[in-house]
Amino acid sequence: MECVVQGIIETQHVEALEILLQGLCGVRREPLKVHEICLKSGPNLGAVPSEVRLICNLEQTEPTWTVRFVGGAMRGAGAEQLSVLVRTVIESKASKNVLRLFYALGYKLDHELLRVGFAFHFQRGTQMTVTVSSVNKMPQLHNTDEAVPVTPGIQLVEVTAPASSETYTEVASAVSSFCEYLAPLLHLSKPGISTGVVPTAAAAAASLMSDGGGTTL
Amino acid sequence: MPLKWVLHWQPNAGTTVNSQIINEVTQVVESINGIKEGRWKATITFYKPLLRAGFGGEYPRDFLGIALPEQPNKYYLIIRPLRIVLEADSTITMIMEKLQSYKQRVSLNFEGFQYQLGDFQLRVGKVLPNQSENLRGIVMEVEYLPISSMEKARQIMEEFMTIWDQAVLKRALPGHFVHMEPNFGEFGLGDQYTSQHTAVQYAAVMAQLIATVQGRN
């Protein structure tokens, strides 16, 4: 299970966001470059149609693969009241022939993306990860070298935290509190609920850039 | 990692496996000074496609999921006709369950005792359907601890098997252990031994056990 929120930011303010995150997290950023392949089950296969993501980490010398299953969002009155989305996520590292295996099982390519940016992994009330990345599509199949941005000038920010059925309310609360610190630069909400860029971003970014994040926003 | 051969018991024509043979084999191991160390268990599970319209010529008839004691946090998926072996984290079984595209059908346990014999490690095991004592076969793993190269160890493995066969011959058992080495190259595996080699050997043993049962019917 994980708690997740997403938001967008203009590329011109990403540097300011990085300074802010650096100050908040107290850890160094890690480069992020992942090739994400989304597969869907072929016709008639499965009790229900299904979807699985294969994620290839291109940051490592030898690319590593992960199979990722993302389940539906938690429902109910309790989940509605949370400002973060709680969903099932299961991951498994796999050998490099994983795409061939899923094709052989009858899964078909739905779409693929290349995410390039950076990530912060840190502890703040709970274990959290913030990723800031430009999302790119590939005009040619699997050709990550010629990927082009899906939304030029805009980057995706995602905050995730692992949770369990016992801990998700506390984790959700820790994620919400953390998001408040980012509020002047961007608004984070449940995935699928786009709130656009925030009007205060330019001023907040200018302030961060002028004093390297020393001012409390 | 050290290489191993996985052998299966081939009963003589007109005979079947029984637990008396296991007892005799155990006595052979002890007669050549094998020291009993503890229990071991591997599991093979058949996964079959779930098809909504009952038609699915384009999907594999089944694939195997294998759990090995040498890698307790890993799981191996094998589509034998296509010569694909995948190594993944054990969480892949949860992902397969969530996808609901293939369903676990029959599981077979390979379980017994492990013995140390100088630089060799032997594992003798019964093949039993899950939650049943109905003996379906007998397997033996012969592991040579100092070497990882299949080719370099071939001679010493063959010499060991000659000694083994002589020890077995004295007891006039109704069958013998057979080593059928799969073509690892077809699975993309090299000379340096890995757990994927073990998984491929178990899949081959499984195919032999099925062929033996079918040949008898």
C-alpha cells in the first residue's frame, strides 16, 4: 500500500523547488531516469482486464527492471476525507527478460513513458519519496534517446509514502503536512484531480532563488 | 554459486516409485558417509490462463512458478516451450494473484533431507502433490561446492555419479537416477551456474515426471 499525491510545476521553477526540497529533506537529490512500459491484458485473458507496469531504471550502469502493480484507490467515507490517495502497490524486481515474458503471457503494449528528473528519499514522520520529473513519450518504439516531452515546460511532482492498513491514516497525515511546506510553489492533490500551477509560484521561486532557501515561506 | 545437477528417479519398466525406494536411497547416501544436515523443500506451481470467452489459442497452456530453498526471497517463472526463465522477487506471486490473468492450479512439493559429503551436498526428496502423501516421484540434487562453471565441473560430477551408481547397483533397486541436462543456452543462461539454472532443471524434471506418468497410463 502507498499514500500518494501529485502536482505540476513549471520547469522554470524546478530549481527553486529543488532548493526547498534540499532544505526540507536534508538529503542529497538522486538522479531519476526510468523507462516505464504499461501493458494491458490481451482480449479474453483474465477474469477481468488487467494492467501491469514494467519499470526499467536507466540510472544504473546495468539497467534494472521492476514489475509494478497499482491497484484501485481505497474507497469509503474515511478514504474520501483524506487529502491523499491510498492505493495498493506491489513491486517485484525481475530479470531483464521480463518484457518478453509478459508478451509471451499475452500482455500487449498500451503505452510507454520516459521520466527524467530527480528524487529525494527521506524520513519525515514516515518514509517518503518526492520525485520531480519531465514525462516524455517516444515517437519510435522503445527509443528512449529520441523521447519528447508530453507537456513541454511542465514537470510532474509526486510524493509517495509506503503504508499499511494499520498505518495509512498517520502516513496520510505526514504526507499532507509535508505538502503544506511546498504549497507556495505547487499544489499537490490526489492523482487524477488536476489543480494546475499555483499563482504564487513565481514569487516563491524568486524568493528561494535569491537567498538559497534561507527564508521561511 | 556452486553448480548442481538435479536428477530424477526413473523406475524400471513395470515398476512405480514407492517410499521403500526413498529409504533405500537414503541408506545409500549414508553408506557413502553422507552426513544428514536438515530438511529442504522446493515447490513447483502450475499456472493456467483464465479466459473470459473460453478461447485463447494465443496464450501459453500453462507456465511454472518455482520456489527454491537456495533463494528464499526469489521466485522463478518458466514458460518451457518458449525457453523463458524469469527471476523475480517472491512478491511476483502477489502480483500474479492481483492480475487475475493466470490462476494457480496444481502445486507439487519436492521435500526431504540434505546431506553433506565432503565437497558435495546431496538432497534427496519426495515429489508430493500439495497437501497429499501420494508419492509422484523422487529427485536428487547433487551440488559440488567448490566450482561454479558447469563445464569445469563436468568430469568430477560424472565421476561422482559413477561411484553413486556402483553403490546403488549393490542394492538391486527397481530403477535409477537419470541426469538430463537441459540446453541452458536456449534459455539465455551461460556456463556460470545460477539459481535460474536450478529452476530450469526442475522444470525439465517436472516434464520427465509427467512423461513417466503418461507413459504408464
